[in-house]
Amino acid sequence: MIFKKAFSFFGIAIFLLIILLPGYTKLQELKDKNRDLETKIKYLNIENALLQQELKRIESDPIYQEKIARERMGVVRKGEIPIKIIPEK
């Protein structure tokens, strides 16, 4: 009689484990994915804030505008002669 109870308890425990284990595994995977996405969101929020600062600086600082135009777009003032230095290979 004791063996029957122990066996049935063991059987029920195994049955519950088989039923609940895939769900628990999936839950853990989703928690990990959520944690990764939260980290990515934090990184993107920081990057967004830095880009907003850059945009405000570009819009309000004429010296910075000129620097960007010269460095990134190759713009020169009237009368200036552009010189491009090509590094040796």
C-alpha cells in the first residue's frame, strides 16, 4: 500500500514535470530575450540622446556647421585652394 502511494506520487510528479518543463524553459528564454532587449533599448536611448545633442549643436553653432561642412563634405571658402593629402601605401 505504501509502495502504491509512493509510486503514484512519483508518477504524478513525473507527469507534472513533463507538462511544466517546456513552459518553464520557454519562460526562461523569453526572460533572457527581454533582458537583452531592455539592454538594447537603454543603449539606443543613450545613442538617441547623443544624436539629439549633436543635432542641437549643428543647428545652433555656425562654427561647428562650418567644421562639419569642411570635414565631411569637402566645402571650401571662396579663394581657398583645397589640398588633399593621400597617404603612401
